[in-house]
Amino acid sequence: MLQGEKYPYEIIKHNFLTLQGSQVVGVVKGESAAQSLAESFTAKLSEEERNAGWRHSIQRTTRRPTIHSRRVVDLKPGSFRKR
């Protein structure tokens, strides 16, 4: 297991220009999942929000995850357990 993948991380929306108005968007387990969600949320911001200085970042926390990442399951023929 990679370093930081078993810990919860907050995804925080903040304005790095004014340093005001930070808010927690959600909590997810795993550093790589948190980083990819933060990049995804930042990409979904409007052009006006990005120009105003809004970004998403991550920070390790002790809170329980509120966003559950989806698992990618490889469903191959014959992979189902027979009854």
C-alpha cells in the first residue's frame, strides 16, 4: 500500500488570492483519490471563479470520509462465483 492511502483527506475549496472563504467540499480516503478529486473539482470551476483565485486542495484529517470513491472492477467472463 502506498504512503497515505489509508488516511482520510479533506478536499478544501479556497481562494488563494484573498485567503478568505475556505470551505470543506468533502472527505475521502486515500491521498491519490483526494488529489484526483481536487483536480476534478478545480476543472469544473467556471472561468470567472478560476480568475478570482478559487482552487481546490487537500489536507489530511481525522474526520470520516463523506465521499466514497468508486472501485473499478474488472468483470471478465467466468469471474462470477458459481452457486
